[in-house]
Amino acid sequence: MSKIIYKSVEEIELIRESSLLVSKTHGEIAKVIRPGITTLELNKLAETFIRDNGGVPAFLNYNGFPYSLCISLNDQVVHGFPGKHVLVEGDLVSVDCGVILNKYYGDSAFTFAIGEVDETTKKLMRVTRECLDLGVEKAVVGMRIGDIGYAVQEHAEKNGFGVVKELVGHGVGTRLHEKPEVPNYGKRGAGIKLEEGMVIAIEPMINAGRAGVKFWDDGWTVSTVDKKPSAHYEHTVAVKKGKPDVLSTFEYIDKVLEEKNKN
């Protein structure tokens, strides 16, 4: 069984650089995502932007995954394939992006609404993002993995949503998936103790309906059992004393979306 790899201050700065490139890539996607664009076009844009900025798309060929982004539509939870699907008003699109820069990984996900979406979908997006924030708050020295999972689960379920159990967050470093696993459910005070130098990806995957998921024959795509929508938000976070150090950011996305909403 592999061990947790603790990161030095210098290594955390390298992961921050990778995570920043992921965050900027999401900002580029936010600029163009709209009705009429295909998910394959988003994939191409992301790959070009990552390479132009000295990075390598982390997901491309990872265990055979054939694309640079995971793009999951509506009832797809994660690991969806980009394709010729044309986005339409009312679609919910979860975009997961990872990069390798200077041998270190960054990883972050965001869920976009295409045009106007229904009230349940709006609430799902808001609550899932709040779940991420609540989970991140617990990523401080002395807390435990179960505290993160409990914070996410409690908020999602009190809002009537289902928490995906089959897929979890993870450590990040010179590999995309390191120890420890970071579930989106758990008991307060249970699990591995969080210590300085741990870098983890916290990534709530929350369903509008039941928690259950099904795995597709393509070996990657995961969708909800009841065909209701799912949302996914993710940050790469360094565990610190007193306050977590969030290495990725949604500020580029938020800025673009604010501008779009003004126009």
C-alpha cells in the first residue's frame, strides 16, 4: 500500500503553479462555453492553451483516457468524453481539468450552466460549490479526513441531494492520484489525521436525485442511476495550520461569468 507523500514548501509552490494553469484554462473555457459549441471544441481549446503555457494535459492518455478534459453532461457525474455533442440552452456541463507543469500536477473541476437552467439545477450548482467550500475549510492541521467528508455530506443531504460514494478525492503531487483518498462522506473525527505538507484534491460530486451511479461500457463515463443531473466542483488544497491554502482558484471563471451576465 502506497504511503502519503508529504510536500515541502517548494513543492507546494510548484503544485500551485500547475493548479494556477488549470484555473486559467477553466477561465478560457468560461469565455467560449455557450449554446452551439461542441464539447470537442472545448477539449481542443484547453489542450492548446495548456501546451502554449508550457504544460502537458494531465488526463490525456492517463490510463488510456483519450482526451485532455473530462466533460460530463447533465446526468453524467464525471469522466465524460468530449465529442461532437453541441451544447444547448439548459445543459449542465461539468469540466474537469488537470495539468502537469515542472513534473507536478494540478487538478480542478467546475460545473457550468449553459444559458438558463431550471431552479433545481441552479440550487444543485450552488449547494455543490458550497459543499466544496465547507470541505476545504476542514483541510487544516489536526482535522481528519472524515471531517472533510462529513462537512460535504451533511450540507448536500440536508438540501435533499445525493452524495456519490463510489468516487473520491485524492492526494496530488508528482502523480495525479496519490494517497490519501478523500471521500465526500464520513464521520467527524474519523480517518487519517491531516498534517502539514499534505496536498489533496477535494471534489464533491453531488446528484440532484439519488446517490447511486452507473459505470458505462466505455470504461470511463459515470452517470446517475435516475438520470437526474449531477454537479462537480474541485480544488487542489495544501493542508496548513489554522487555514487551508487553496492552490487552485475559480476567480478566472467567476470574472468571465460576471462579465457575460452583464452583457
